[in-house]
Amino acid sequence: MIKTSIKITLERLDPEECYRFVADDSCGGIAAFIGVVGNDTLKERVPIWKKEYYSDGEVWVNAHP
């Protein structure tokens, strides 16, 4: 069964409440971004490195701009 949950609010978000809202025993983990997203050109000027390790030994690396 696929469960989609969404909450739209004008109120300030509480990270613990958000965690409880999405927590589910079928999930392997929860990732959250807390910060500000701006409309700037930082990513065009500074390389962003991302490296992921998988259980089968695969590694994925990406650098951009």
C-alpha cells in the first residue's frame, strides 16, 4: 500500500513534529533539510560534491557546476 502524506500550514515548523509525522516502520531512514534556499549563483561558482556509498559496494560521485 502506498501512503502519501502532506501537511500545508502557515505555522512555524517543529522538526520533531515533522519527524513524527513522516516516521514509519517500513522506512529505512528520514532525511530533512533545514535551511534557506535562495535564488543565487553560488552553485554556478562553487563545485558541489556528492558521494554516496551503496551496500553492494557501488560508489557514485558527482561534481558540478
